[in-house]
Amino acid sequence: MSVTLQLNLLPEIEAFLDQSPLPSFVGGKNFPNADGNLVATIDPGSGQQIAEIHDLSEAEIDRAVEIADAAFPAWAALPQQERSSILLKLADAVEQRKSIIAQIESLDAGKIEAQAAGDVQNFVDTLRYFVELSGKVEKRTKLDVEGHEAWTVKQPWGACAFIFPWNFPFLLIGWGISPALAAGNTVVIKPAEDTSLSAIYLAQLAKEVGVPDGVINVVTGRGATAGSALSNNKQIKRMSFTGSPEVGRLVGEACGRNLVPVKLELGGKGAALVFDDVDVKATAKALVGAITFHTGQVCCDATRWLVHQDIYDEFVAHCRDLMQNVKIGHPLDPESQMGPVVNPKQCQRVLGYQAKGKAEGAECLVGGGPAKVDGYEGNYVNPTLLAGSLDNVAAREEIFGPVAYVTAFETEEDAIAMANDTDYGLANSVWTNDKDRADRVAESMVAGNSWINAHNVFVHGVPYGGINKSGMGGGVLSVETLMDYYRSTSVVRPLA
Ligand code: NAD
């Protein structure tokens, strides 16, 4: 490792980082690039380089897909129980290495270590959930039709591609690949260039526990090179992209040209509607907790807080108190409550939106600007609360940092209209003790997900996905997600 951090790193992390430059992992072995192009991996908490990864070329990405495709028939042909037991072994191994993977993730993505451990456990739970579910899928379904014997048969597709963002690198891999693998597909994973380490570790671990070569492949590199090559590959059978709407459009266009089914999980600008019958302090605490969780780099965050006019001042006072007391620090420091944003570019984006919002008339009620953490030159920003008209750039566009925008409403109808006045459609929440109102408002908000008296709620078995500018193609975490990874053939025999 090329840096001397004042951090207590596990010896396994030192050994893992000593492999740097870390090659991709394809077909059960290291898969270095030929031209030596590397991308630096930086600890967002200290600004120091911790490793380098390989930036693969288009030809190398195509070769990785060929390898995944070649591994597909044998993996798909395994009896369900055998495939399940291999995947459960992987889930067990990830769980056993939770502290190692969490520390890699924390160092790489700037995620508070305890939160990173939660992400790793979520990966394990997701894999176990889809393995169990896949054992219950009826592969042949007889159809009761006149004059014909007919049935449908479900089979996996082949090599499926996944492109992931940097905010939940390991958790999102679990959400993405678990249903695909459980159904019998092979996978090619392209993690974000800023946060590829946990994916490489996973591929190495999969090899160690006996996942057949070529079933789980990790290809690394920049979006414009490796990501673009994967989304333009004609041999992939499905594409799942999680990231920004801007790149989602490019990936969708490429898949459209190649007629590859594509699922897009994109950004958001969620609202929290807070009515006047709530425990104001507890609600403020929950929303400040949500906007500072992973430094606000959460696609489904509530970033527009719509608060009933009668409790607005009290709510803002609690938020001020809570936000000013968030302990900002290095993600591996156990005292820290909020870490850095992922890179200097993201830092500039967050600060830039604050400046643009203020220039358009927003008032900065709390925080604003960069934050200083003693001993570390990381990408730290203060939790921030802006206020004003919702017709403000900071209230309309996704910032992806710990910045919320608060405004008052008078009636339920106004609140719903304000929540729905957005191009996005990912997740909103309603906060009230009136059950009928909660149910009514939850169903009136136009988005993939509505939560009641909570925000950021994920339950295995409940579909999660976005509509409009927040995504298309079905979402994740549910039975339907598993079904996406089976293709269906109808078989018909006319009866004489
Ligand atoms: P991004 O779109 O910049 O990058 C995502 C991935 O796409 C990365 O792996 C990147 O290398 C790759 N990429 C970049 N250019 C590409 C190209 N031309 N072709 C193919 N791939 C390319 O997103 P980000 O900044 O990493 O992540 C933040 C975004 O992700 C936010 O908008 C956030 O809301 C969204 N997100 C959505 C969900 C969800 O479930 N809806 C979850 C997490 C993050």
C-alpha cells in the first residue's frame, strides 16, 4: 500500500491492497489489461491514493463477455440444489469476511464503517433471499387451452451485464446479481471506477469458495471506456444499469440499438411530506438522519422537505440543532457520524448547487460550504438546509449530498401537488399519525415507492424501483426481479 494512513487497517486489507495495481477478475483468474492504463483509487476520507485498478479496453470487455457466455451452459445446467448450495457458500463466506469487506468499502467509498458492515450483511441477506426464492419457481407451467397441449418453460438468459454506481458498491452488486445467478445466468459486473475494490474482492472470494470460473466476472475501468464497451456489447443477454439519468440514457440507447433488454435504476429528488400531527422533533431527527446517512449520496433520499406551515418553525429549529451537531469525520473513525463525499468532483457538485440555489434566491438556514476535519484532507461538506421557493435549481435537480430543501405547505392537496411537481419518480414519504391520510397521500404520490412515517425502507419481497426520470424496467428486490432473469418459451402441440 502506497500510503501511511493513521488508521487501524486489518492485516487482510493491507494484503489485498498490496496486489495493486488490482487487475479485473474474469474466468476465475486475474484479468489484467494489455496497455497498462490504470485508474487511481483514492480514500475519500484522506485524499490519499490507496490502490490502482485496470482500465479495460473494448476488446478486453468483449473477451470477458465471451468468457461469461462460455461458462453459461454448465452453470445453467446444474441442478437447482447444487447451484443454490454454491451460492449459499458464497453468502456464508461474505458474512464471515464482513469486517474485511466493510473496511475495504469504507476506505474506498468513504462510507462510515458500521454502515458499510450493514451493506455487506444486506448483500448476504439478498443472496440468501433470491436463492431460496429460485427454489420455489415453477419452471414448467401447463396452460389450460382448447384443442392444444401447451405449456411455458422458464430458462435463464445467458451472460447478463451490470453497471454500478459508487454510492452503495457492494450492496447494489448483491441486489443486482443475486437474482441473475440464482436463476442460472452468468454475470459481468462493471463497478464504478471510484469504488471497484469490493467487487474485485468478491470475485476473488467467489473463486476461493468454488463458484465455477466464468460465472462471476468483474471488469474494471472508466465509464467512457469499459462501461461504454459493456453497454454496447452485442453478446450480453440483459443489461442492468444503476446510476445517473444522463448515463442511463446512453446505456439505454446502446441496448436499444442491440435489442438487449435493459433495466435502469436512476436518480431521484424525493419529497417528505410532514403533517402537523407528528412528533416534530422525532420526525426532524429521522429526516436529518436520512439526509446525512452516507453523506446524502442516496438515490431515494428525501431532499425536498414539505412541512405543514403550523409546525414549520419548530421543525426547522430542531433540524438546525441536529444538523449542527453531526460529527463529521473519517469513515474509519468510530466517532464519525458522517463521512466525506466520494470525490472532489462530487464535492464541487454539492457546493456548486448550494451556490446556484442561493443565487436563485434560496436562503441557507443551516450549514453550507466545505467542512474541516482535523488531520484529513478529504472531501468533507457540512449538512445543509436551504429554504425557499420550490422553483429553485437546488429544489429541482438531484444534488447527491447532505443538502435538503425545506418549504411550508398549507393543505394536503398542495402538499401532494408540490411532491409530484418533479421529473423524477423514485421515492417519497408521508409523515402523519392519521392513518387514512397516510394511506391516501402515499398512494397519490407519483413514484415507484411511498413510505409512511419512515424514509429509506427496503424489505426483501417488496419491489423497489423508479419511474419517469428515476428509471424503467422493473426495479429490484422482489419476485418480479427474479422473473426478469428467466426467459420464457411457449410450447404448443395441436391435438388431433
Ligand atoms: P454515473 O451514471 O456517473 O455512473 C454509474 C456507472 O456508469 C459507473 O460505473 C460509471 O463508470 C458508468 N458509466 C459512466 N459513463 C458511462 C458510459 N458512457 N457508458 C456506460 N457506463 C458509463 O453515476 P454515479 O455518479 O456513479 O452514481 C450516482 C447516480 O446513481 C445518482 O444519480 C444516483 O441517484 C444514482 N443511483 C440510483 C440508484 C437506484 O436504485 N435508483 C441507486 C444508487 C445510485
